[in-house]
Amino acid sequence: MKILILGAGQVGSSAAYHLSREEANEVTVVDMRPDVLRELQDRLDIRTVVGHAAHPGTLERAGAHDADIVVALTDSDETNMIACQVAYTMFHTPTKIARIRAAEYMVARDLFTQDSIPVDVRISPEQLVCEYVEQLILYPGATQVLDFANGRARLVGARTDRDGLLVGQRIATLKDHIPNTEARIAAIYRNGKAMLPEGDTVIQEGDEIFFIADRKDIRVFMSEMRRLEEPVRRVVIAGGGSIGVRLALALEQTNQVKIIERDPHRARQISEQLNKAIVLVGDAANEELLLEENIDNVDVFCGLTNSEEANILSSMLAKRLGAHKVMALINRTSYVDLVEASSIDIAISPQQITIGSLLAHVRRGDVVKVHSLRRGAAEAIEAIAHGGKEDSKVVGRAIEEIELPKGAAIVALVRGDQVIIAHHDTVIETDDHVILFLTDRRKIDQLESLFQVGVSFV
């Protein structure tokens, strides 16, 4: 597949890294900065073109005439939209994906059609990050909460502690603990290494467990992994930028929310947008300010400014002063592991969150959702099964009959409104949403091929 990425910023570079690692993809990156492209080309097997992303000549030199997908990820919404327009009008590019940051564009009706602005898929990293943090606040104790089948099933990551009911016991005993509900442990990470769980696997303290369950059963299964935490009530957000304001708007009806913003003019602006949240003018890394605001009574502190150094410092300070849980927005992936090994509970990576939305549109077969996990080493995938037994490798077959690549597991099916936890004898039917966990994403080509129907399928 020929993929043209416009913009070599943090999101564009991350997309190039992930997409170029897959053998089936030919990736070209366009940017106006030769030094950035040179560094990217030194690290990745990609082609680069220097030029303005929306100029017809630049797109022609980059190979837009035979590109399968254009992914416009520059810092300018307008440039991204015009680039998609040029790709559609001049080069008839089949799929056009654009990063759109401004909420005004995202909510505009009838703006993105083939007759107006031909953007097939809009991606808002700010909105995706906001939704991601919302889920973490909704399920205290989780390290990741990922939706499948429009939220009917959720994959949850949680680190076990000594108070977890399943800690020190075999996975097979899970049914005895909570007999009237079902969940499936998809993967275990112990000391940073992936394990595909068996019934005899003993859960240990400190394991990071990924399990899938119907959303109504998540808290019950969380109690098997760790002591259940009280629902979040008080939230402090450092940074009144796009992400901070979106999160405050999402939480202010159900939580006590405060935003700390350094710029008095910006603080005045966002106070007019919010209904209940309190806006404070000041530095979130100021110890006196945090003490005045009773940081030791805060359930969650979120460092969401444009400076990752400020996010790290303010979050570490908030934790030391007594905040129950702290999260920090961090762009550099090299910082993430370092930070999570310190006093910061959760490092939020916008690139990691955004890349799943891109991957879902470049996968072969009918893949409708992709979540990138463990810094891109693993993936959780939702694919729809099509065809019949004669032309599909999965339909009409029990899971034990399907030749899955090593490190892959089918963990659940969503059939209509029913969430079915997968067992060895579960048979996949046409139109099932199949949820898979893959600990080694280098095997993604083999997994995708399972969900491609034969030529006889119409």
C-alpha cells in the first residue's frame, strides 16, 4: 500500500515509524524542513520530499498520482484540508485522512463531503486524548481503557497489587470467584515481557494485566486484580489549552474541576467557556499554589500543558504534596518509560493514542478499530468477519481450528448487542466483530490475511 504522510511533526513522525515497519507499506513523508526529513530517513525505510504539503507540484513529486492513502498531519488544519482537496481533485486519491484540531471544524455539518471538502476521515488528537483521560478517570486503577464495538466491550489494563483477589492464584480460578460473569485475560506483562496466559498461569503482584469484559462488569474484574479505588471526585488540570479545556468541559458536570493556567488573558477566555469548573491563574509547578488549593485532597492531577517538562515537574510535585494519582502528557516516547518508573502514575502519549485511528484505515480486511499498546509493541484489533465457510478462513470455524500467528489470541466476539468471551470451541459467525490481541505486531500481516475473504465472496 502506498501511503503519503504530509507533515513530519510528532504525530507525522510517529505515523511514519509505525506504518513503515509493516512490509506491505511504501511510505513517503512530505515536510518543509530538510533537516527533520533527513533525520527521519536515517532512522526509517521511507522516501522523503521537501515542499509545502498542499502544493500540487509537491504532491506530484511525492507520488500522489498512485498513492492509496494521503494522511495530512501538518500543524495547520487549513493546510491539511486543502491538501486533501488537491489530492482528490488532481490525483483522485482514494482515501484522504486529515488531522483537524479546531472544534469548530469538527462540529460543522455537511462540511466534509466529496462535494465540498473531500476528507474521508478526520482525526483530532486533542479529542482522542481527552476521551482517553476520561476513561482513566471513570475507572480508577486502570492504566488503559479501550473501547470496542461502540463501547459494548472494553479492554482494560491494570497493574496487580497484593489486595487483588486473584493475585497468587491460577487464572482458572477466576470463574470460581465471580461465577455469574465472564471476562478474558488477553495478555500479561511481567517485568516488561509479554505472556499469553494459560489456565495454570499464576498471577503475581506487579503484573500488568489486560482483560476484556462487558463494560458493566469491569469494576468487578478490577477487584480481582487490585484493591478497588473510590470514584474520582476532585480533578486538577494543569494547562488551559485545547486538551485541558475539552477535559474540563467533559468532567465538570460530574466532578469538582479546577484548571490552572499561567496566562491571565487565556484564563479569562476559558472561564467564559466553562460552566462549573474553576479557573486559577498561576504556575502549576508552584508549591504554594498547590498547597493553597489543598492538593492533598485531589483525586487526580493532570499535567496537560504544551510543555512536557512542565507536565512532568508539576505532576511529580503534586504527587509529593499528596495528590492521589497524577498523569502527565508526554510527547517524547523516550521519556515515557522513564517517567512511569518515577512517581508519575500514568504517562499519556498523544502519538500512541492517535496512531490507532490511523492504523484502522490502512489495515487489510475489514478492520474497524486498532489500539496500539505497550509503546507500539502490541496491538488490540477489532475486525469484522465476512463471507461463509467456503471463502473465509474464520467464519464457521471454532477458534481452536483457526491458525493464529504466534503471540495472537482471539479474546472476544461482539454479536449484535451480545458480548461473547472467546473459548476454544466458540464458533465465529458472519458479521461478528472479532476482538484480537497481538503481542508481536510484526505478525500483523498474517493476522490481517485471516479476515480477507476469497474471490468468490460477493
